[in-house]
Amino acid sequence: MFLHGIELVHDTERKAKAPKKPKTMLSKLKSVTAKIIQMQRFNWNEDLLHQSFLAGKQDFLSLSTRALEKKTAEEKNDVSEEDFNHRCLSLTASITSVLFRYIERGIFARDLLTVATLLSFAVAEASDTLEHSLFLCLLSPVKAQGGAAGGMTEDVGAWLPVMVWSQIKGLEKGAVENIGLVAFEGLGDQVNSDPDGWHKWYEHPKPETQPPPGGLKSITGISMLILLRTMRADRIPAGLQAYVASMLGPAFSEPLPFNMLDTYTESSASTPIFFVLFPGVDPTPWVELLGSKFDVNLRKGTLRNISMGQGQESPAEATLDVMAKQGGWIMLQNIQLMESWLRRFRRFHWCCFFKH
């Protein structure tokens, strides 16, 4: 209160002439107090300290903004159980896809189906949808019941090998012994009762895509794999592909063509790319085409291609050091010929990486 009054007096004094005689601080304070009282600028009945604690317009605006932000955040986090489960499934599918694609680039195409099948079984186990009894039967098939054609009719024997019939009888025995093969109970009788239908399914080029006759029309998954292994073992790979597609999606059952850009984005200066090639395959055009997108090429010296052999160790190390300093790509071909030098190259590569 007094400070504000002093400021008002000072403004007035600046406009007036300077006093002839200097005033003391006490006299100034008395003069200011008298002027404030005379001006009646303040309501002496107000509690000024209480007023200072009251919220102003700006405070209310800030408080309402924070409340709105908090409410919005709570609405985003307050998801229903259905939405929460949907998000979890989406995250699981995304992580599974990224993991599989990363592994896919590091294995041979012939091993891809094995890895995808194992991944499908793991996903089924995690989701509690794996039929353990059927799974064990798939891993450890029941023994065929001898090599005789006992119980097989002439119509069936005209097209079905005896060995396959003995395996069918083995499935029947497993169903009787209740080891997870209940669906195949009386399979031999079903084949005898409908030889034409089973003959058509047996001779189909893709039986894994066709429902079996009789009471097995609804079997899928591992049950279909067991039936294929019993009657059409040659279609097991195709059956596994269908199983993987049903569990994880079609993208997991077929290998994707090699994509150099995707591989590059997953690498870094500390994780070089190794090409394991078949005879006649040259990845140089892939690397040069990718480098052209990043302005990395042989003409500018930002791409060096060295064919390794005797006496090329020092040039390779020198080039690696230069590229680590200035930035660029180095491609070392036939590196499998330098087995004794690879350990030194690994240490040198890490030294360049941390030094620059």
C-alpha cells in the first residue's frame, strides 16, 4: 500500500520542481502518508491480505485448462476391456511379424517353413489353443498295424496301398486307447463305406485344401496334419504351410523376396551385412542401386568394392578407417577366403567404430 503511494508521489514530484531543501526519509514518509489518505485511493475497510490470496481470472483459466487436459488424458487411458484386449492382440501380432521378418533374412529358404511352424506352435501354446494330445501324436506317430490288408475291402484295395491301410489301422488303435485320436475312431470303416469319396480325396493334387469325406469333414489344424501324414505324407509341407497361414496369416507361410532397403534399415555402422550366396549370385548391383538413393557411389569414392585375397588385408583396413572418418560404404567380397584375418578385422572394425 505504501509502496504504491510512494510511486504516485514520485511521479508527481518528477513533474514538479525540485524542492529547495532536502527532506529526510521520515518527513517524506509523513508527506506521502498524508497525501494517500487525502487521495482516498484505498478502501481501508478491505482486507488487502485476503484479497491477495483470491484467484484471479488468469488463475481460473489455467486451472480449467489443466482440468480439461487431465480429463482428456483419463479418457484416453480409460479404455474398455474389449479395446484393451484388441490393443494387446495388435501389439502381439506386430511383434511377432517383426521378429519373424528379422529371422527370415538370416536363414535359408529351406528352413523357413520349420521356423514358421515352430513359431505357430509357440503362439498356439501362449494363447492356450494348442491341443497337446494331438500335438504329441504329431511328434510321435502311432505305429502302423503290421503290413497286412486285414479288413480292407477290394474296392479300397484297388487304389490304396497296404502300408497306408496299416497306418490307418494304427490311428484307429490310438483312438481306442484314448491318446488324443478320438476323431479318427472307426477311420478304416469310414474308408470302406465310402471308397469313391476317399479315393477322390486321396488322389486330389492338394488334399490339404479339401475336407475329408464322412465324419472328418470338420477336422482342421493338427488333426488334418495327422491325417495327411497317415495317407498323403508327400503333402505334409503344404499342410504345414496351410497350418501356419491359419495360425499367423498368409504372410508367414510364403517367403518374401529379398529387400535390400529393408535389410539396410535394420543394420548400422556397428552391424555390418553379410551376404551368404549361392554360386552365380552377385549382390553388387543391389548395393550399388541402394547406394545411389543415398548419394553413395564409386565415382565419388564413398563406395569401395574390394575383392579379398592375399595381400588385400592392409588395403581393406585402411579403407575401413577412411570410411569410418569421412563416411561411406565398403564392400568386401570373397571374405570367406580370409578366415584367419576375420578376427583381426572384427577388432579393427570395432576400434574404428568407437574411435570415430
